Amino acid sequence: MSEGDIHDRVVMLEERLEALARAAAACRKMMTGARLAIAVSGLWLVAMAVGLLRDDPVWLVAAIAGLLGGVVFLGSNRSTLAQVEAEIAEVEEERAGLIEGARLRLVVSNDRPTLH
């Protein structure tokens, strides 16, 4: 593989890593929202159970739906995050292999070393 091909492949892998990092961040945000939905719904159910809030059937169903939806959403995003993190590890390993295999040499110009 020529130096240009290696460079292009490394650039492509770094772009893929950036996209995966954005996906991981989105999953983490969604997981935070799911945890919030679970907490709010759980507190709502407890408040209705102890009599702090009126036990209206519509609100009861909404609180249960929020709790169950939050659990499902949390689990879904947790497994997606695990897949994304595994792919990040694979891409980083491939990038490291390309860089190590490139046999870069140190070139000194104007007393500043650079890799070529």
C-alpha cells in the first residue's frame, strides 16, 4: 500500500471514529433521558401510592407507561452503546495497525523533527 493510500485510509478511519463518537454521545444522552423518565415516573407512582397525588387512572397509566418506556429505552441505548464502543475499538485497532505498518521515518528540517 502506498503512503497516499495509507494516509487516505487513516483519514477515512478517523472520520469514522468521529461519527462513532457522536453516536456514543447521543446514546449516553438518551440513556440520561431514560433514567430521568424512570425516576420521574417512579416518584409519581410512589406519590400516588402514599396519597400525595390523586390516584387518577389516566395518570396511573401514564406513570406506568413512562416507567416501562424508560426501562426499554435505557436497555436499548445501553446495548447500542456497547456495539458502538466495540466498533470504536475495532476501528482504533485498524488505524493503529496502519500507522505502525507505514514504517514512518523521522526527517529533521530546520531543527524540527517531523514524521514522513
